[in-house]
Amino acid sequence: MNTIHTNPERLERFLTEIAAFGATANGGVTRLALSDEDRDARDRLREWFEEAGCETRIDRMGNMFFIRPGRNRALAPVMTGSHCDSQPQGGRFDGILGIIGGLEAVCALNDAGVTLERDLIVVNWTNEEGSRFTPGTTGSGVFAGKLDREAMYGLTDRDGLTFGAELERIGYKGGDDFDPRPLHANFEYHIEQGPVLERRGRTIGVPKGIVCLRWYDVEIQGVPNHAGPTPMDERQDAIYAFSRMAGRVFDIGLASDGVVATVGEVHPSPNSRNVIAGHVHFTIDIRGWDEAETDRVCEEIEAAIRANAEATGCTVEIRQTWAVERAPFHPELVSLIHQVAGELDLPALDMVSGASHDTVYINQFAPSAMIFVPSIGGRSHAEVEETSWADCAAGADVLLNCILKTANDPESVTYAAPE
């Protein structure tokens, strides 16, 4: 297969300019879903894609689809893309690299004078992170028919603002649905968000799939009281109960077979230095490749939480707020990524994605695979998140040539379902 290349300088310029929307003083971004910063980044993306000759469609979830027309528009299209929202004080590569990589692929195809047989669609999925509105991967989940749109409109942030109202406020609630299915192939280009590629000295990661995921919200109810006069053996201290529970979450994850368990948010009340806390709300994130082992860990953690609530004289409510099955990718597309990386002389590594991505939903109805590039120091979801410009360009080259191959497939070619 003949290969073509992206323009590294243009790719760097796109990534640098888009990072100005929500830029933080320490080199990261805070671009929460449906915020003013998200709106402004969306506006710029639309401007760039339309300058490159793409059509724009926006659906009722605010998902943005940028379409480069192919020669035969009746054929199933090829899709790529990711998300442009970020974590609070997050990184400038997470998600947005996949959209800008798609934009650079469009520009490189234009430079080469290539008209693909099939339409190429680059998508910006709404609210992948889930940091402002929970659950995450909201836009792709509704698109895939796995989340209810009206229920997602009703999600609220910490200020009581709803997803639906904020989507309208920023001007990105489309009037119609857009459904380009069936899709011929779907690729998501992303930073690894872990240390494996850097440690192994590989440029391209080729995950076989995305781990399953379980999210919990936990409410501990104790008894608020004065910190001075209340004897230690008469306290129903919600923070003490939480500390015991958090320790067990870590220990159970540590003892498991490949499952990770994380306490993320912690909100004590009344959060005063001389008051015994009467209430704590906290969250748990549990992930693993083996579904049975992951569910076993969930059950053990739930039991440990209840036992520690009883031991400390508190009550507890445990709610599982999100559950996503693991997503094994399509083997022919995984093999294609390896093939393209080899043709570009880029060392590649088989791996598993420990982070969730929008492809976890798209993979349920369309042949899908992902392309990873290294995260320096294994850091992500933080302002220090960094990937070298050379690696960004290398991954974009792999994406471009996977698009070139699949978007020129004849109508008779289809990709097998994952095992």
C-alpha cells in the first residue's frame, strides 16, 4: 500500500491554537462540556473543517459531524474523531488530538489531491469526560442508542444547571438527528494516558479493546457533632467511616487480578475543622478487562463498604451510576493498524485500553479500532499531560493511512465482527 504523510507543522499549529480555549496558567486546559470554552473551541473546529471543504451536521446531543464527501456517497462512510471537552485542570491532548488528527488527515488528503471512494466523517462527541455531567461518553452513548436522550438532557452539574439547557445556551443543540449508519469502519486516535508505550520504547499502541467500567456514588450518613466535647467512643463520624472504606477500596483493587479501583471525588459535610462530619459523598471508579473478575471486585467492595458503615455506627447508600461492558475491537482493523505502522517504520505494541473512550459505544454497532501514542511520564487528566510533537505526527500518519485504505475499499469489502 502506498503511504502519504500529514504535515507535522500544521498539526502542531492546530493543536496549539485549540489549546488556547480554556488554557490554564500551568499549560493545561479546563474546557468542561457545554461551557463557554467548549463552545468557543467548537466554533473554531467548525471554521477549520469548513475551510477544508467539509460539510457540518450537528445532532440533538450537540455531536458535531464534519463530512468530507467521497466519490460514491451511497457507500458506508469511514468515521474518526474523539472529543474536545476536558477534565478540570486537564491536559491539552486528551480527546482533542483525535479530532485534530482527523482534521489534519482531511487537509493532507486535500494536499495530495485525493478523492476517497467513501465519505470521511470526523466527529466531535459531546461530554466524553463526564466531569461536569455524569455519566460520560454521553453524546456517543445516545448516538449508539444505549443512553436515553431525554434523561441525558436532565443531567445536572454541581450548580444545578441541566445538560439540555446548557446545550441550548451555547447554541449547539441541533434540530435533527444525523445517522450515517451503517459505518464501514471507525478509528479513534488518542494518547495512551498511561506509561506503557514510553517504557517499552514504542511509538504506536494498538489496543485489542477497552476494559469494562463501573461507576458508583456512595452516601455515608453519620451524626454531626462538636469536635471538642464528644468522646471518641461515642462518635458516628462519617469521615472516619469514609477513611476505612477508601482503604478497603484500594486494598481490594490491589489484591485483584488486573482490576483497578479508584476513589475520585470526596465531599464531606459540613466540612468545618471543629465539627465531626455528619455526611460524606464519594465516588468509585472500577475497571478491568475480565468482566467476571471486575464484578467480583465490585461485590467485595460493596460488602466492605456496608461492613465499615455498620462498624462505625453510620448508614450508607450505594448506587451504581454507570456500567459499560468491555469492548473488544475488530481484529481486521487492529491488524490493519499494525500493518500501516510497519509500512511507516513505526514500532507498535499490542495492549489494552484502561481508559474508557467514545469508541466503547461505537464499537457496539460498527467495526472499530483505536490508535495510541505515548503519554510522557504516563501522565494524563492533569495539566502536565504531554505527548511529543513527533509522536503526534506519527499517530496522525497511521490514522491517515488507515483512512486511505478503508475509505477506498470497494463495496464488496466488509470487516468481521470481533470474537
